Amino acid sequence: MPLLPSDSVKQVAIVGGTHGNEWTGIYLVKKFEQFPHLIQRSTVNSLPLLANPRAILMNRRYIDRDLNRCFAAEDLTNPDLTGYENQRAKAISTQLLSEQSPPIDLIIDLHSTTANMGLSILVSGEHPFNLKLSAYLSQMYPAVRVCRGIQWGEVSPTLRSLVPLGFAIEVGAIAQGMLDAALFQQTEQLIYTILDYLEAWNQNARPTIPEQLTLFQAITAVDYPRDATGELQAMIHPDLQFQDYQPLRLGDPMFLTFSGETITYNGSATVFPIFINEAAYYEKGIAMILTEKQQIPID
Amino acid sequence: MPLLPSDSVKQVAIVGGTHGNEWTGIYLVKKFEQFPHLIQRSTVNSLPLLANPRAILMNRRYIDRDLNRCFAAEDLTNPDLTGYENQRAKAISTQLLSEQSPPIDLIIDLHSTTANMGLSILVSGEHPFNLKLSAYLSQMYPAVRVCRGIQWGEVSPTLRSLVPLGFAIEVGAIAQGMLDAALFQQTEQLIYTILDYLEAWNQNARPTIPEQLTLFQAITAVDYPRDATGELQAMIHPDLQFQDYQPLRLGDPMFLTFSGETITYNGSATVFPIFINEAAYYEKGIAMILTEKQQIPID
């Protein structure tokens, strides 16, 4: 079985503003729109795309609902879903898959987070090409970490899941509605490295890939302690704040209640929390996502 | 001339959620509503107040306009101003000044910022009581810094300017719509220290005050480089990011353009920038506020 549906990765979508208040991706895409040569390679054509223009204008994550949960196949064909983000999802799907010739092979979806995720690559699915590329990037940049969400399977509602190849890049910690120049430049460099990799791949100049990839595999999401009405009862414990990707062991502090009591982690397995204190996840009932640190062999 | 209009400071308003997405103050006020004894002293009655309930519900800074710019005297009596925040400003003014008996003597308005302001006290006006209390707090907590905005004079539109005594507390760096437990606890402690000071003051047990106060006096606001349409052309330079209250000298990096060029500070006087990269100030055209570091004698 060939690793790719076609021999090469010719069309790449570089998406920013899927969430309208995550400026790193938005301003990178604006830069690429202004200087398109930066994201072209001899064998790779890149399409910069601002996914949620109305949310960007309002500097809000979304207008009606989270756009990055609107791409499930059955939702894209459901005429009853008429919210702004549902319309955008349908339009983006058409644009990337039907209107481009050839259609998009790979999607890079640029996000930022208030969690201390550094430079994170979120792969979806199990496509070996994604894992290979992730392994390459984490070898090139020791600061890059690779994680994989709880598997959605065939019904993934994320933008990046429109095609088998691609991932989200999450950078942080950074507040919404602002730019951090250091993280901006690191993300930009990472994108160029990805495009260079694709160019080399297309030209059969395959770069050396490490034999293993350290993958943080999501196991479960943990919510904040809340009362019966859903009101918050605690905060992320200061010892855990900004400690994304660090081990959390039985008895380690996890939350601090407003009255000053520490709530500890009571699992027997050591886990590695990520997305700790992501502001947009309070409304989703997620204080952090616990991951398992795995070593994945790369063919 | 007596230092205070009355002999003592009997009524204090502790305000959170003047900006609906600044959670530190909001959850502190909710805590004080639940445990009122925490903010009562034998001679001091404290009123906890959530200033902008609708914006809090929406997790937005404001609904129609910045509430903390709605308190100018002529706006409070202008019947043509009917936006939500104008209505709230009128209601708060009535509540604090007319409905309380005795009326509020001192206002503590709790804010947070994405700038690295640590624990900052923003005094308005020149009332010696405010400066004395600020000097006491910065002596008690070396991390506390005191700054004063460009003087509004008689037409100050801020909530805290409803009465001569009081200030805003700004804590950061913290993203909007989230809690940082360490900053939460430090802010809480600072409030208790203020109330203890007022209690001692009322009982004529005047604490020792340093003879001088280090005051960061705002001189001017600086906007981001923008093009003719107002579009951002640069970010805060990485060397300046999070460097609030540090000296900025002629030739020091200030901005980094999206194409990677450094823009330096070209003033001859050494200044001390604050509110560097406050997310809510992009729309106000403020990248940072330059201050002058002053030593103010305290009587």
C-alpha cells in the first residue's frame, strides 16, 4: 500500500482564524496572503485561508458555535444546520475539496492556547505520513511536542480532518486577541520546515526520520470541581499551572478551591496533562486533558 | 485640612467584573459574597459588587462600550446615553453614593491584564490618603508597584473616580476568561491588607509609612505601527514582551514588524513601559503606556 493516495503532496491549505480570537494564525495567514512566495515551493502550492472571517472581525472564538466542531461528514450535508459556522464549514469543505484543482492534500490549521503548550502538533487519525512528519519536526525542534486527541474515528468534526493528511499547530501560552512575537516567529519557522519537508518528499529526497516518536495520547478530559449549578469551585493549582506535558502522579496537587483547599490527583497511573487552563475550555467543561506518554515506532 | 472628608473610612466597595472577562476580580467578589465575614472589619463595612453582570455572563469585556469609561459626571446625568454600560454606570453611581448609608468612602476596583503587571495599584487623582496607602502596600509587598494614569482631572470616566479614595488593582499577566490561582491568592491577600490598614487607620493605630513612594507616572500612550487602513504592521518586540516596569532606553527594541524588522525606541528620556501588549488595548490604539519613574514624598 502506498503511503500516500497520490505520489506527492501538491496542495496545502494553511488555515488561520478557525477561532477568531487566536491571532497567531490569523496574522501569519495575512502575512502569507501578502507575501505568497513565502509558502510556495517548486512542487508545493499553498493556499492561505482565514476560516472564520466574521469571528475574526468580532475578535471572538466563534459567532454561533465552535467552527472546529462543524466538519463531521453528516453535518456538512445537513441542510438544517444554518448557523454561521455551519455555513462556513460547508463553504470551506467545498473550497478545499471541490474547487481546488487538484484538491487539497494536507491541511495545517493554526491555533493558539492559553495553556503552556509551547509548540504542539495535534495529529488526528493514524495516517503514517502524519506520524512521520511529526517525528521529523520533533527531531528538528526539540521544543516541538506531538499529541493526539481522543480518536473521533470517521466522525471527526475538526477542520483538519477534511483530508487524511495534516494537523493542528497549537502554540501557547498566549492570551486571546493578541500576538506574541516569539511564538509567532517559531510558528512561522515550523511552517516553512513543513513545506520544505513536503518539497523534499515530493522530490524523493526523503529526510532521515527518527525511529521513534514520543506521542502524548489523550486518555480523558478532566473538568473543574463545580457545584450543582455548574459554578466553579476551584482553580488549577499553582503547582500545576503552566506545567503542560509534565508528569502528574498520585497525590500531586491538581486544583485549589476558592477556600484554599488542595485537591490532588488520585489516579494510580502517571499521566501528562495538556491544555491545562485553556480559557476556551471552561465552557466545554475541560480543565485539562490527561495524556499517556507513548513511544510510537516510525517505519 | 483634614486628610479625609470624615474621620474614618467606614464603607468600602470591592468591585469585580467592571470588565466581564477579567475573572480574578469576578471570582474574588463571588467568594466575598459567599463569605462576607472575610471583608468585614470592626470599623469597616465592605460591599462586594459585580459591576457588569451581562458582560460577565457573556464573558466579554463589555456589551456596548467600556464600562470603565462611563463614569464622567456629565455622562452620568446625560439621559441620551442609554447603552447597557451607561445604564450600569448610572445604577452603580446611585447604589454607591445615594443608596448606601453612609455612602461609600473608598472603592477598590479589581482588574486583570494580559500585560506582565504583577500586582499593580492604579491610583487616580492626587489624594494624599491614596498615596499613603499605596506607599504602605508597596512597603508590605515589594512585588506591588504603584502607577498613575494620565490625569483625567474632574472628568475622569473611571468607576473608581466616583469617590476621591480608592484605586484599581491590576494583576497579570493573565489571559481573559480564566483564573490564575497564584495571582488570585495574591490579590486576595492584598485586599485583606488594605482592609486591615483601614481598620488600623480608623482606630488611630496608624502604621508606619515609608517617607517616599516609587510612582510610575504615565506620560503617553504608544500605538502599534499600522498601515493607512489601521492594520497592524508589527508586534511587541520579544525583548520587550513581559518587561513591564523595566527601563526602556534610546535604541532599545520596541516592535518587530511582520517582515522581521526591529523598530527601536527613539526617545531621549529613559521611560518605563507598562500595559505592554494588553489585549483589550489593541482596539484603543495602545501598544503600551510609557511612564516616568518618580520618587514622591509621603507626608
